[in-house]
Amino acid sequence: SFNFSAGPAVLPASVLSQIQRDLQEAQGSQTSILEISHRSATFQKIIDQAQKRLRDLMKIPNDYAVLFIQGGGSLQFEMMPLNFANKTGKVAVLDSGSFAHKAALAATAVGKEGVEVASSRAEKYRFLPSLPSDFDPADYDYLHITANNTIEGTAYHANNLPQTTGRLVADMSSNILAEPYDITKFDAVFAGAQKNLGPAGITLAIVKKEWLAEQTLHNVGPMMSYQTYIDKDSLYNTPPVFAIYALNLVLGWLEEQGGVEVMFKKHQVMAGKLYDYLDHSDFYHALVKGDQRSWTNVVFTTGDAKRDAAIAEKADKAGLHNLAGHRSVGGFRASMYNAQADEAVEALITFLEQVRKEY
Ligand code: PLP
């Protein structure tokens, strides 16, 4: 069977086997991985290795900090404005999907101002909004984008990033390490682990240290301040040891696969096959057009909500799980992250074609 869930996502089989072994006893420590101390030498090696692997895989320069934080992408919607919206107090948001919208609301909720400078909300987020021609970066502390819109199936790919001379923050929760981005184009990047990095429970934040050094924070507690995580190497309080350990295993697997470029090719082949099938079908159609299409989340429909729901249910019984689109979009969503099996897309297309013939 295949799992097309938007997250938590499939983990590599080799990682799951390693976890099973380490649940009994982690690397000669005579303790289960669930029991090791975050202050142990065993764990220090793990978190250091995870950081080094991320630096290598994403080519993160030394003037950026690589931090592990709890609270998911959603907490980053609050931490980013608290740490970085200190001059104008305003965050510009390209409202490309419901997570961008949430980020704007969160900025306002923490006492800053989240301003949606462009939005495709009224068009159901079927395409990406672009920066208005009169956008002045000086009016805002930074611009927030969602690199990949998990729900709506659009993405600002590396060759399609908004052009701004101001600071740029990207939520890469659903395409981190799935496609290459030049990290130096961003001032901060974050991603919840549960799609491409590992199980839920840990979030990666990459922040430019020089930008952070410019900030004066008011009423921001230590847990909400990136500087704390920098000063304490992400070990200020007890981190989710297991989630970081599993993330490190996933990164090791990714290195063995050949890294981000290899993943990117894999996604272009997998999602490409599905888009190609949909584009040649008179029964299904993709909801997003052209080069704005996501490589990790493919959204499509037959145009009939009831029929879509019935087909998604039938797919589930046939071993193709979690294909129903998000409730705000409907239709189907096939999420294919880094650990997705190559055969999954073939199985899906075969199934869709069989169903088409039946109707
Ligand atoms: N941003 C994006 C692009 C997401 O896909 C998600 C969750 O799916 C989030 C943010 C929210 O992340 P979390 O559930 O880790 O808070």
C-alpha cells in the first residue's frame, strides 16, 4: 500500500528498521533511544551530526544558525515576527495559501502587524500572488513567503522567488530538501520536520546571525528568542530527543540517496508523471497550472465533489491512502515527499485510469 498523506509523511524503510533496533538499545549505550539523556555524549553526537548534515545538504554558510525548536511551523509564525519585526513592526506576507494567511494573522496576534501585500485568496489560491509593483521593502521588516503551499499545491520555486531587496523569510515546511534553494537568498527559513525531515515534534529554523544581532527585543521570553537557541546550541531546555534522533537518521538516508539534487529529480519525475497524466485526461484535471505547480503536493479533481470523495474512498480500500484533498480545497491531493516510493505514482495512475474507465 502507499501513503499519500500531506504529513506526517512516509519515512524511509531503512530508517524505520534502525529505529526499531535503537528502541531496544541505542548504539551500545545499554539504553533505549527513548531513554537517553539530552545531556549525554550519545545525544550530543546525534544533534551535532544532524546540524552538520543539514549544513552540508543545504549548503548553509556559517553566518547562519541552524536551530532545532519545538512548536512546529505554527510557532515559527509567532517567533519570526517577535524576533525580527522590530523596526517597522510590520511583516509583509504574500498570501499564497492558508498557511501564509495564518502567518499574517499570527504576526498581528503577537503585537506586530501582518500585512498581506498581495493575495490569491479570493481565487481560492489557485495561483501565486506576486509582489505589487509599488511594494517598498522599507515599509516592512521582512517579507514572508510560503515556499510550497501544501494545501493548494503551488510553489515559489528557486527560479520564481519574489524579487525584493529587503529581508526574505520562507516557510519551507513542505518542500525543504525536496528542491534546491540558495539559502543565501533568504534571511531566515523554517520547516516543521514531519514531511521531509522526520517525525513530528521538531522544527528546523535557519536564521542569519547578523540580522538577529541588529534586533532589540521587548517582552520576548527565552523560549521565544532565537538567541537562546543559538547560545545553548538548541539545548536550553529538554529537546525532543527522539524526534531529533529520527531526523538525523533521515538526513543520513538522504545523504546516501545523493542529496537534494537527486530528490529534486525524483520529484520532477514522480509529480511530472502525474501532472502529465492529468493534463492528458478528460476526466481529471490538475487545479494548478504551469510552472507554479508544487513538486510535492499535486492537487486535482474530476470537477464533481461527491464523485471525488467516492473515488478517494475507493482508493483507500485499494491501498492508496490519504488522497482526499484538504477540506478547504476538496478533490484530491497526492503528497509525495522525499521518502515516497517510486512505484507509488505508477500505482496511483493505474488506479485513476481504471476508475476513469468505470465511470
Ligand atoms: N506551513 C506549511 C507550509 C505547512 O504545510 C504546515 C503544516 O502542514 C505548517 C506551516 C504548520 O506546521 P505545524 O503543523 O508544524 O505547526
